[in-house]
Amino acid sequence: MAGQTDENRLHVLRHAAFTARDVREMERPLLENGVPLMRMASAATAHVVAEMLEDEGVALEESNIVLLAGSGDNGGDGLFAATMLAGNGASVTAVAVGRTLHGEGFAAFVRAGGKVLILDPASEIPGCAAGFSAGEAGERLRAAVELAQHAHVIIDAMTGIGLSGALHGIAGTVASSLGVDGTIPDRTALPAGDSTGEFPLVVAVDVPSGVGVDDGAITGPYIPADVTVTFGALKPCLMLPPAAYACGRVTLVDFSFDIDGHMPFVEAVSGDNAAETVRLPRLADTKYLRGVTGLITGSERYPGAAVLSCKAAAKTNIGMIRYMGPQVCRDMVLDAVPEAVLGKGRVQAWVVGSGVPTGETEDDDFQRETIAKLLTHYALSSDDDPDDDDDLAYDMPPLVVDAGALDLLPDEVPPQVVITPHAGELASLLTARGEDVDASDVQNEPLHWALRAHELTGATVLLKGAVTIVVGEPADTDRESDAQGGFADDEQHVRVVVSGRAPAWLGTAGAGDVLAGMLGALLAQQDDEDVSAPDVAACAAYLHGYAAAQASQSDQRGFTPPTIYGSDDRHLRTKLGHPIVASDVIGMIPATFAELLS
Ligand SMILES: NC(=O)C1=CN([C@@H]2O[C@H](COP(=O)(O)OP(=O)(O)OC[C@H]3O[C@@H](n4cnc5c(N)ncnc54)[C@H](OP(=O)(O)O)[C@@H]3O)[C@@H](O)[C@H]2O)[C@@H](O)CC1
Ligand SMILES: Nc1ncnc2c1ncn2[C@@H]1O[C@H](COP(=O)(O)OP(=O)(O)O)[C@@H](O)[C@H]1O
Ligand SMILES: [K+]
């Protein structure tokens, strides 16, 4: 049984992220017992840096390393790591970006022969002359940036979980000179978060300094890392977009934290989770018991979306699909899926809007009218004044609202309504509700805006991207407290789940239609009320991503669970894969089920 427990713990460590506050709570008892966490953190960091140099064929004695050190414990971790590297022959310069340096770390570093460059004229670091002129401060800054640009490795230890707001001051200037300012990482998608191997390699200590630790937002300067060595537990920024794209490969140093005693703030779905949401056929099943999905998708303008959504749904383990749409779509759907049933009837879940143009257009009026009529059954009265119709809305089957149906969403809906926008669509939905936001704001702070959309509408929000974020209510939420406006006020009450299973090859026309169909089918087969809508939605994104990975033969993912420091699975370069079209993803759905269920 011990093995089983270890396996569970490992799964949680690799798929759950905890807020900075919880991480501090988890480290406290260990620190009180005198466990030398900083020494453990720095030894692991030094080891990872040495391994990276070895991988690139650079001997430690020949290497130039620049440590960017802040004045907190993150800088302390960096200084002790740098001490070990200097002690083993590396040439290491510590650049102090704050006014102070961790006392013991600094003393050890100097003893090991490390060099120090201080940038702040007002700094108070023993033995380092300060009070230099503004001109000299500028010279020193340029020299530090130049040194770092020509190093083999930059160790980024400016800020860790103690960051507040965007990086400012000297740390901010250093980060924007060496990295980027406020833009999301623009890098080639390589398997296992691999780097291109170009110097300087960047190793982030705990987290890349400057990214939003708890929300993964990018609002200021930071240095994208090739590798992040993180301590104790994953922080949300290592999992949430866009910060996760700035972390590179992640190594987690297990400090034996009491992870069971704390609620993760974000969880990444795994293959096991996805398999659990699949309803296995039963001996006495009928097509109706296996679930029926109704789709009102496609239009005269975009008939292909009807085919993609219907075919994807039909292949995602259900008994039947019903399709409603214009003649051209009906013909194409029947051609692609002769099993489809046309017209109205009982369903266990709906999918609406994929391939339906937004706004008023003549051709598609009928499609939008049908969707609008269906959506009225999901409209809730305002929070303060629940009425009997709300019960009917809560009793409606789950509904996926995609693309051209998003602007028809009622003001407030129950949580079995899952909206599936990309960043631009979420920005439009929020703008229509009075928020001042555009698509790039959503890309920079996706969690914030997904939470806002959930709070405003009550819907489960699936925000698409390389890492897809889903927010909504946990399974055990009771409706009475919702009606009193209880949800979303307290972030603990909101479930945040991500899936980063897909390779970037999936960013191709029609991929969203395929996801909508798969999600509709996965919702139709749920007969366990303990599974929350956000979990089902994230698992649909996982299955979709997995099928895309199979179709493109790619090992690249938006989020790769971390390697546990000290385990044997030292990183191997894996398959990059090849381009695909959305139909290829549908073709791989059966193989995905076979693989995940075996
Ligand atoms: N978890 C664990 O188990 C263990 C954790 N450990 C390590 O401790 C780290 C946490 O250390 P911490 O608490 O000292 O805070 P830290 O991240 O160094 O940040 C404070 C510094 O950042 C600065 N600063 C803040 N905001 C800023 C801004 N916007 N722009 C610019 N500067 C800003 C702030 O400056 P100030 O505001 O004081 O001027 C101060 O200098 C943690 O991440 C991990 O590495 C390990 O050693 C052991 C085990
Ligand atoms: N860089 C990426 N990496 C992985 N998956 C991606 C990436 N970009 C987009 N995707 C996925 O591809 C799909 C695109 O959907 P969408 O934008 O709605 O396309 P369409 O409207 O053409 O169907 C989403 O599931 C999204 O998560
Ligand atoms: K850092």
C-alpha cells in the first residue's frame, strides 16, 4: 500500500498547484523543525545548472554564470546555489538588484570566490562600496546586462513567491533588458518545454521573477526561463497561462510538504482523470442510456462546422446525435455521419453555436433563432429574486455554448451551461457586460477574466488556448448559497482546472468545433452527480488535446507535468510531430479512448 500512497502523492505533486500563502503555511512546520529548506533548494538548483551545462557540453570550470539576486530568500537560494557552482570551479558573478542580499548566502558566496556587482547606489551590502553616481549606476546596469547576455547560464533569483505586483525598479529594468516587458512568451513550441539550447540558458529559481505567482498573469517585465527549479509544491504560475509558457521545463524539489492538508488552487487534469469521466458501456445499455447529444451548429456560411462538431460528438462514446440546421448542413452531416438523426427530440446535452456567425445575418437567422429560443430555458432570474422558472433552468440538460451563440447567452445561467470562448470571444462577451477588456488583456490575464465571466454569468467557463483554463462551481455546491450570491465571491469556492495536453499543432481552423462536439458528448454521458461541470469540461479538453497529439505524433504540450528532482526520468528530447487539420483529430478519437481506457 505504501507504493500506492507514494504514487498518489506523486500524482498530486505533479498536477496540483498551491497559492503562495499555502506554500508558506506548508513550509512553516518544516522550518520550525530545523529542516534546512534553503540548503536543499539551492543544492538542487546548483545540480540542475551543472546538468544543463553538461548537456550542452560546457565544463563547469569553463562556464560563466550570472546570478541575478534579489534581497529576499529567493536571492538567498540563488546565492547558496551560486556558492556551490563557484566552489566547483565555475566563474560566477552575482548581480545584486536590490538594496540588500541574504546575509549568510552572500557571505558563503564571497568565501567561495564569487564576484559581486551591485547596481543600487543606496545599497547596504557589507564590504561593497555604494553611494556611486547616477552615471555610474547606469554604467553598472549596462555592464551587468552585457555580462548576463554573454554568460552560459543566467540564474534568475530576483523574486520568488514574495513578489507583489509587476517587477519595478532595478529588477524591472534588468528583466526588461534581458527578457521581455508585458508581452506573452513568443517561442517555438518544443517537446517537454525544451529549450533551443542557445546561450545564455536561463534557470528560474522557484518561479520566473515577475510573473503573477498565484494568477499566472503577465503584466510587466520578466525573463522567460529554459528551466524552472521549484520548491515544495507547484505554484499556480507554473500551470496557468501565459506564465506557464515562460517557465520552460519544470523540476520540482519535493520537501515532503503536507499537500493533503491543503486545497490546491489550480489542478491540471491527467489521463486518469479523463478516463474517469468516460462512461463505460454497460451490459444492458441502449443507445438512449449511453447518452444523446443534440447539436445546433453550422450555417450556410460555415457548413463544415456542422460536420466537424457532429462527427466529433458521434465518436465520443455516446448512443446517438441529433442534428438541427439548414439544408446544406443537414446534407453534409448525413453524408459524413449517416448515423445522425435529424430534427428535435430528447437529448442529454446540447451543443450550440459552432460555425454560426455572430450578430444579425440573413442566411443564419433561423439557426440563431432556434438557439436563442433554447437559451431562454436556461435564463435565471437575478440573484436577489429567484423564482420557480429557475428550477426549470437548473433541470435543463447540460449545454455547450460556442462561437456564434456566445452573444445570445442570457445574463445569468446555471452552471451546467459551459461557454467555450477563445480570448477574443471572451473579451466580446465581457465587453457586452460592461467590462473594459480586449483580447490581449484576456491573453495576459486569462484566469482573472475567466473568473470574472463566471462571476457575471454563473456559467462554467472554458477558455481555450495552449493551456485551456476551466472555471466553475465545484460538484458539492448547494444552490441555496448560490442564490444568495455566494459563489465566486470567495475564490476557494470556485474550481479552477486546466488542460495543457494539446500540441500547438492543434491551433488550426475547426479545432474548436471538434472540441465543442466532444464536450457535448462527454456531458451527455455523465450520470455521476459528483463530477463537476468544470472537471468534465477540462477532461474534454484533455481528450481533444490527446487526440491531437496522436494525430500529429507530437510529444509537445502546453503544460508538461514537472519532473521530480532526484527521480530517474531525466529529460529526453522527444517527438516534435507534424501539422494536422481538425478532421485528423476526429480520426484519432477512437485510438485516444483505447489508449486512455486501457
Ligand atoms: N517555499 C519554500 O518551501 C521555500 C522557499 N524558499 C525561497 O524563498 C522564496 C520566498 O522568499 P521571500 O519571502 O523572502 O520573498 P522573495 O520571493 O525573495 O521576494 C522578496 C523580494 O522581492 C522584492 N520584490 C517584491 N516585489 C517586487 C516587485 N514588484 N519589484 C521588485 N522587487 C520586488 C522584495 O523587495 P522589497 O519589496 O523588500 O523592496 C524582496 O527583495 C521562495 O520563492 C523560495 O525561493 C526557499 O529558500 C526555502 C523553501
Ligand atoms: N498553441 C496551441 N497549443 C495547443 N492547443 C491550441 C493552441 N492554440 C489553439 N489551440 C486549441 O485549438 C482549438 C482552437 O479553437 P478555436 O479557436 O475555437 O478554433 P475554430 O474556431 O477554428 O474551431 C482550441 O481547442 C484551443 O485550445
Ligand atoms: K525567481
